[in-house]
Amino acid sequence: MWAYELLKGTNFMPKMLGGQGELRNSLENVPYFTPVNGLLQYSLITTGYYIGDLFDTVLLNAESSDFWEMCLHHILTITLFVGMIFQNQMRIGVMISFIHNVSDVMSNITRGFS
């Protein structure tokens, strides 16, 4: 919900996802684009969440059947966030994160019904 609130008024949130713009606008004036308020804070907090998930997976779920898949998933997600922050590509990175998190919600709802 937080990502949607940050992105809905921007010119790079696609209309298909409830925004007003087009995804290709996220690459305008790269890397010197006008910052979106709250985007860096969202990125840092979400990065921390996935770092915590990685520690949780390594320390508490080492016996699970999908241990290596989840480790790879968390490492790649952390790499996405750290890379987008350092490269000042937060617009496209947060869009990827938004789509990723929406799919996580839907998959958890599916698990709940099954």
C-alpha cells in the first residue's frame, strides 16, 4: 500500500497498475531525475525487511526444503535494492519491487485458500 501511495501520482506508474503515466517515463533524465518524496525511505526500509528475511531463513529455516531457493531469492532481492539505490535507479527498481510484492500478496492468498 505504501508503494502504491508513493507511485500513483507519478508520471512513470503505468495506467494498468493504477497510475497516471507510462513505465518508459521512469528512464527520463537518468541518473539526474527529480526525486520522488519517500522513495528512498521506502527503498531502505524494504531492503532492511529482505535482509531480515535472509537472516531468518539462514538462522531459523535451514532445515526447510526450499532453503537454497529462498536464500537465492533474498540475495537477489537485496542486490536489486542496493543496486538501485547506489545507481540512482529507484524509479524502475521500486516499480519492480511493487509488482513483486503484489505477486507475494496474491500467492499468500492462494496458499491460504489451499
